Amino acid sequence: MMRLLSATPSPYARKVRIALAEKGLAFDLVTEVPWNADTTTPLYNPLEKLPVLILEDGETVYESRFILEWLEVKHPEPPLLPADPDQRLAARRLEVLVDGMLDAFLLHFWERRRPEACRSAPWLARQMRKIEGGMRELDRLVPATGFCVGDRFGLGDIVVGTVLGYLRVRFPEYRWDDAYPKLAGVLERLSERDSFRATVPEPQQLEAASI
Ligand SMILES: N[C@@H](CCC(=O)N[C@@H](CS)C(=O)NCC(=O)O)C(=O)O
């Protein structure tokens, strides 16, 4: 059976877990803390990041965006990318935007963990600007009702739901619901799905040495 190397708070891993669940693919979930010394992540990905999909023959697929592409090619049913070329591009555009927002979140998260005297206010502000810019753009791009792209669940919903869910759990002090009621509605609708319910992000315990 395939194995997925994952971390409970990781939004990148969550995208893949949702896609696997929506495609009905069986896999063993291996939960690790990629920052801790005992992680096996470097054995499977030279870039030392998870998620990593470990195939039955021991080959590995890493980088969440590429894992999603791999799944779509190898397990096309049900499709998570629309058949219509413009809708396909619209879903990819949301994916690019969300991946950039997640990267900014991670940088912001780690900067906030630094001792106060070492923290860079301009760096935090820079990442926050990207997050807020991303929220404005998401709000512009997603429709008020239904799915994020087209008339069926797909990649657009996975990425938008993942970034909004991550914000809720990991960044509760950032209050965005009132400014973006449309996005709050998207998250509420998506949170009803089994694949989202089963993968709600949870913080992990980090070793002091990893910080
Ligand atoms: N672009 C990568 C980002 C993955 C990533 O940053 N994963 C984090 C966990 S949320 C990680 O494993 N970090 C360990 C490290 O950067 O050394 C992807 O989409 O898979």
C-alpha cells in the first residue's frame, strides 16, 4: 500500500490527504514532525520536506503540487481537475496563489517563534502583506456560492479550503471572517465534507532544538 509521510498541522500534507480521500485511494498515514531530529523525511526527500508519497516499490513522490499532479495522472477518477481548459487554468491559478500564501505563512510562523530581540518587524510585515494580498485575491476569484471552480468539487476547493482552514487553526488572531464573508462561506461549505473533517490541522510538539 502507498504511504504518506505527513504532519498533522501541515497544509501541504493536508492538500494531498484530501485528494487521496476524494479519489478513494487507500494509504497508510505516517505522521511525523519534520523539524525534529528523529524524522525520517530526509530518507525519502533530499529537500527534507513533507509530504512525501512513498509508493509500493519504494519510489517517492514529493512536493505537494507535484504529488497532486502525480495522483491525477495515475489515478484520474474521479478527476480533481476540470476538463474545460479555462476552468483548469482557473483551478491552477488558485493553486499558485494558495501555495504562495502558505509559504508566506510558514515564514511568518517561524519568524514569530524567534526570540523577540531577533525578530524582524519588516520581515513579518512583508509576509503579512502577502497573506492579506492573497486573501483579497481569493475573495475576488471565488464565486459566492457553489464550488470554487465550475460545478463540481476539485483542486480549487482543495487549495482554498486548505489555506482558510490553516488560518483558522494556526493563526486564530488573524480575524478575516468579517472582511471576507464569501471566503468564510466557502470554508463552512467545504468543512462539511468527510475529506476535510478527517484532516483538520492540529498543532504538533516541536523539540526545542528544532526551533
Ligand atoms: N513546497 C513544499 C513545502 C513543504 C513544506 O514546507 N513542508 C514542511 C512541513 S509543513 C516541512 O516539511 N518543512 C521542513 C523543512 O523545511 O526542512 C510542498 O508543497 O510540499
